[in-house]
Amino acid sequence: MLEGYKTIIVCPLDWGLGHTTRCIPIIQELLSQNKKVVFLGEKWQCEIINKEVSNLELRYFPGYRIKYFVRLPVWVGLFLQVLKIIRIFLLEKKIILQIARKVQADVVISDNRPGCFVHGLHNIYITHQLNIPWGNKNRFSPLLTRIHHYLMINFNEIWVPDFSSFPGLSGNLGHCEINNPKIKYIGPLSRFNKVSLKAEKNDFDICFVISGPEPLRSALERNVILQCSKYPDKYFALIRGTFKAPKLPIPSNICSTSFATTSEMSDVWKRSHHIVCSSGYSTLMDLYQVKRSAWLFPTPGQFEQLYLAYLHSKITGFHRRLDSRKWDINEIINLSSIAS
């Protein structure tokens, strides 16, 4: 990987955990080749990487900090944050140049941050969204897809973490009709790539893995806690996906942690009868790697997750889908786990 280069900058988007965790196997591979890796991210992103990988340099890098609004359509919420998004986009281009010069970087690997490139260096862009779904019947998808491809012009390579054959894991998201020689399918990226996940005794009836932007993440966590508290005879695992303190007390029948390392997550998944998680693409890559099926929560308003939940529940049939706003824990408990 990247022969002839010595110092590599890795900077993932801060929208959810997935962009950060899927960079872990890339960082591990680079370090195994004795390359210097400089990771750029928000404080919480650096904390995650520091728990998983050693012998690399961590630097703070401003994120977009996108927020969702419970009572507003997603497009309205994003429109209200357009100026902030543009400001961070322009700022990241300036800061990445300064850091690249300081650490004498040869390569910049950007996971879905189109402003993170440096002219004169080898720039790599990681994305599974060659097509961007948006709006009812994807009416805005062509425009957003064209904009995204325009922003990718500055990169020497475009890495798609999926199989080249359709549908792969990303379906229409990661497979397009555009013939771009820069696009390279590198296969799914998962931090579980070296983990064996043989099922053990079911200590947990359900493992809930919560992630995503606020305040939707907190709303889902609240719903999970309230529903689990109604079943004191059941035992649950809760991966909260945030380092912030919970707003509700955690019942004694829930084993809770803020963020699970790869070894911790694999241990919990081994011991769980059911897994409930978002339909984020990085999560789906993890599930594929360990050959586990799950109940999927698409984040409301995220058309990508809605599509992926449909793809893997209706088309491939490997997972089941839940409505993150209207669901009952009985729906999970009363049905046996899906055969993998």
C-alpha cells in the first residue's frame, strides 16, 4: 500500500463514528509498513483512534459538527447550516496545507472530506457515495452527485470500500455509470478484519449499538433505555456511541459503555442473541465481516441509511428493518435471530 511514500495524513469526516472506525484498518496497514501516520480529527475521533492504534501522531482538526433538528425536515436543518459548512470547507483546505508542510507529508487520505487535499501531494479520497440519494424519489440526487464528483477532481485516487460487482454492500450508492479511471474498489473496510466472531453463550438478549448525529442519537438512546427498563428479566448491552453522560439513569439490566473498542465490541456481539444498530454503511461492513445479521435502524431523514436498510432487508434479505421512531422491543425478543 502506497509504496515509496513515508508520511501519510489520514483525516475522516466527523459525521458519525463510521468514517473514523473504517480508517482503522488502513492506519494499521500503513503502520505495519513502518510509515509515519498523522491522524487529524475532532477530540472524540482522536480518542477513538488512540484506543485502537498506537505509534501514530494525533492532531486536532475542526469537524463540521452537523446537527439534526427533531422537528425540522433534514434539508431545512442542513440549509440552516450552509454557511457553517462552507466556512469549515474553506478552513480545512487552509489548515490541511499548514499541517502537511509541518509534518512533511507525502500523501493525504481523506474520508469524505473533499476539502482535505494538498496540491503537489498524492491525494486519496475515500467514499461509498458515488451516487448521493436525496429527496422523495431522489429528485435532488443528480445535482448532488454532480457536485460531489466535481469536488473529487482534486484527488489522484478515489477509493470505494466495496466490491466492484453490483450490488456489493452499497448497491446504487457505490456503483455508477460514470467511467472514471481514478475509481478503485478496495473491498469492504472493517476494523473487525482480523477478528473471529464465533457465537458463544447468549449473555445478552439484545445488543443495541447507537450512533449518529444529535439530537437523534439521544432520542433513540432514551427510547432504548425506557423500553429495556420494562423487561427486568432480560439482559441488554448498550453501546452508546458518545462520551457524554447519559440523560437518563441506566437500569441494572443494561450493561452500558460509551464506546467499544474492536475487542470489546466483538466480545459483546459474540454474547448477544440479537444485534440492533443503525444502517450506516460502516456498520454494515462490520456486520458483513463478522457474518452477523442485525435489526437495522435507519436514521430518520438520512436517505442513504433508508436506502441501505431497504437494500439489505428487502433485496438481499440478510437483515431486518425497524422504524427508529415506532418500534417495540417485543418485535425483536419474540422472533428468533436471522440465520446468517
